[in-house]
Amino acid sequence: MNRILGALAGAAFLAACGGNDPGSGTQTLYVNATAQSDGSSSGTKLTVEVRDTNSSGGFVQGATVQLIGDRGTTYTLAFVNLFVWQGYYQQDITWEGGWKLRVTRGNDNLEAYIAGPGLTDITAPVPNSTFLKANAQNLTVQWKDELGRAMPNAELSFRRADVTRTVQDTGSYQVDYNLLRAADDERITVRRWVDLTLKGGAAGSKLRAETTAELPIIVQ
């Protein structure tokens, strides 16, 4: 019997991790949460803003804010006061593709799950390679998700060139070579994310999961 119950629990957990769940709650807290990673430990962070009643309400300090990753790791975030911004924060963690959010304060509560991207890796062009505009060929940028997931939102941008594109998360995009600028320190950024409206929060409450990757090239 214990084996059967364990198997059912595991199946339920896997099913929950298969897609987004806007969750439930008392709709008395405004919550704006982000889980993000650039692939590094210091660049992997959890940020949760909690306010009373609505997006203009006072910052809530006394809440318990937790994010539980797909691998079962639980992070209880500490409250930080940065004067301009106050909220719950933690960094230097290991990225997990999906996150369950729990916020409680007395009788106020909220819970939801987001199926986010795996870490993003830019696979082309080769890092620090030289792209020659004189060849009159477009630059192909390719990327992949470590979990094989496609996100509803993706963006491709460059540090020096005036190029910022909202693209389909197909893993490939061609950039017109005429738009690129000669630079020894060009940097390509691919950002991929998913947003989830939180049914258990006050109007406008949102949870985002996103990963980014950067790659340096030389343009001549």
C-alpha cells in the first residue's frame, strides 16, 4: 500500500511539474515574483515583492515566502530593505526548471507553480570568433534549452548593434549583417521567459521564470 501511495504521489508531482498552475489564495496580497538565472551561481536569484491589498500598498515584511524547485529544494527567502525596493530575496542557488511559490502572512496566503525554462546556452556562433560583414552573409545565432523546453517569450539583443528582437523560441535566428557594427567587444544576449498571472493574489500579481545567456564575438 505504501508503494502504491508513493507512486501516486510521485505521479501527481510529475503532473504538476508538467505545466503552469496559477494556483489559489486569498487575493489579499499583491505579489510580483521572479526566478532568473544566467547560468552562474551568483546570477541565479529569486526575488519576490509582497504588498498589502494592491500594487500601491505598503511593503509586507512579516510574510513567509518560499520557492520550491522541481528537485524539491526549498528556499525560504529573507526580507531585504533597499530603500527604493523592499522584498524577499535569495541568490547563489542552483537553477531548477520549475518553481512552486508559497506566500503566507497570518490568514493571507498564495500558492502557484510555474514551469520555466532550463538554462539557456548559445551554441552558435563560436565564442570570441570574428564575424566579417564583408562576406555579406547574415549572422546565424543558435541556442538551446538544457531541458529541451520552448518558452512563449524570447528576445535576442546585441550590446553594440542596434538590434533587439522578439523572436520565436525555435533555437535559431538570423540577423541581417547590415545591422551589425564593427566592434571588438560585441556581446549577444538571448533571454527566454514565461509569465504567470497569480489567481491567488491581488490584481496584477505575477510570477516570472527566465534564463539568459551571453556570448562575446568580434565584428569587423
